[in-house]
Amino acid sequence: MVAATGAQPAVAVGLTHLALTQFRNYRHLALDLDLRPVVLVGSNGAGKTNLLEAISLLGPGSGLHRAKLSEIDFRGAGNQANMAWAVHAKLQTIGGEFALGTGRDPMAAAQIGRDRRIARINGAAARSQADFADILSVQWLVPAMDGLFDDAASARRRYLDRLVTGIDPSHAARVAAYEAAMRERARLLRGEVGASPVDLDAWLDALEAEMAGAAVAIAASRRETVDALNLALAESDGPFPRASLAASGAVEDWLAEGPALAAEDKLKAQLKGARAGDGASGLTEWGTHRSDLEVVYLGRALGNAPLRAADCSTGEQRALLLSIALAEARLARLRRGQAPILLLDEAVSHLDGQRREALFAELLALGLQAWLTGTDRDLFRPLAGSAQFFAVEDGRVHDL
């Protein structure tokens, strides 16, 4: 058992205990914490990012690596047959303490033919990991996100939906419901479910109405969050670049042009008209799963046009992502009454001294439990006395 020492400030939310079982390169780990920021120092490959991944799985979605459930299992010596990974945590919030747990169901593959993830809150089974969003928000910046603005639209859309869920917890459930209806519609169009033509049309009508209702709610929440984030970014006076965000897509555009019911009707009509094409291609042509996030670097231009984030240098893109993360934390604290847990993997090594100190000062001012990783302890010297420091060595963690 590793225990943190030192005085802690009054902070709204944070993990007070983290336990891993058969997770990546951790056979077993139990870590006691206070609510200050956490600094993890160690060489590359020691397991720092694995700890962040475990925490990211306490939120909706597939975590920061988007790994298959079976890929997360411990692979080293001492792993027991059919021993699946698990993450347990105690979380302190302004609403009290919660016990959260998640992991791979070791029996699911045999019972239903595929892996399944278990989610528990205070010992009781949750409907899904989307329920975690009602309790906490987890946001992260990792090196793999360096190419986010050059990546496929799906990566930016997932990023946007994570930001939205941090402000509006019900967004995660709406996205899950939309995607479930979309998958069921695709099964019907592929002919995997036997039904008469009349029954099939009625079934598709119902699914498309469900998709349209959820899609309009998703698009509206994206637009509202983007507007609020733009205000938060505009109010920032720190050394990080300012960004302007926009949610783009057909449903988002329809909402900008008219009422929500009209947008629903348009999407239902498009879905119905695209049935033959969607059935042949195996794809769904229309919907909020086609939307994108557009980001512009304010104060910079390319010719006479604003500088798109995709045209920025890698360093500028990292700084933009950090600026957005801090704006989201400020907004979440204002809207939800508590800031998110923020996971920053190797995020400070590229910052100059002024920006590092500004980042640390804002993390402390926001009163959030940030988890920061790095190979050089000296980079975190300004946090001495204000954070808890741990060394990570080959799947083992101890105080620094």
C-alpha cells in the first residue's frame, strides 16, 4: 500500500483510492491519495500512462487508448487463467464519496460470444459506464492526440462529445442510445432480422424516429457547449493561445436554420430516403455520427483567413488543446459545481517555463485533481508542496 503524505487543500473532487488488478503491467496495485494534483515520474514504458488509462475508464467510453477489453489484461508472469482486469476507485465529490468499479467480465465471452465491460457504482450494477458521467468528468491530453486536428473527423467528434459530457452528463446516454438505434437499423437493412415488408418499414420508421430525436438533442448540446466554451476561451488572459470552436454537420446546420422539430423531420426524411444506399454500403449516410469539430487559432491568420488548427505546428496544436482543456475545466466547475479530473500525459515537457508555471497555477486555482506524467521531476518543481509525487518503475509505484 502506497500512501500520500502532506497537507491537502479544500478541493471539490478527486480520487482518494485507486486499485488495479491484472491491468496492463500492473498485477496488483493499491494507491491511497489525497485530493491534491498527482505527479507521476518515471522512465518511458514504466506504466505511467497505464495508470492514466485506468482512471479514464472511470468515465464513459473506451478510455484514452480505445483498446479492446481483452487487450488491457495483464500479460506478465503470475497472471491467472481467465483473470480479467479490474479498476476500483473511491471518489470524493461535493456530493459525497462514491465507490466506482469497472472491468472486463471474464465470463461474457463464453456466455454471449463477446467481451463485455462491467460497471458498478457503490457496489450496485450500473446500466452502463455512461452512468459514471453523472458523478464525475474525466478529461485527458495524451501524445496520441498530437494529430487530432489532422485526424479523421471521428476522432474530433469523440473529443467534442467528451467535452460536452463534462458539462452535460446526460449527453453520454444520448450518444449511446443514438448509436444503439443506428446499429439496429443497420442490422435490419442488412437483412439480419426476418420480418415482412410491412413490419420492416414500421420497425425502420420507429428506429429512425428514435435516431432523429436523439440526434437533434446531441447536436443541440454540442452547439450549446461549443458556444459556452468559446466564451470561456475568450475570457482567458493567460499565456495559452485562444481558440474558436464550431460543431459542424447537417443536423447542427439545420438547428441553426430553424426549430428542432423541423430538424428532426429533415433527418427522418433523409434516413428513409437513404435506406437502399445504406443497406448496400453498410454505412449510415446521415446523422450526428457524421459531424465534426472545427477549431481556429484566434490571433493568427493564414493570408486573409483565420489559421485553422490543422495548419498549426505540433507545438501550437498542443497548446490549443491545453487551452481548451483548461476552459472546459473552468466551465465544468461553473456549471456542475466541480472541476473534472484532468489527465495530462507528458503534457508539460514541451512547455516553456512561463507556460508551465501558468499551467500549474491554474490547476491549483481551479482546485482540481490533475494527474501529470513526465520523465524529469525537475519540470514539476513549482508544484513542490502543492502536489503528491510518486515514482513509477516497471508497474510499481512508491512515494517520491
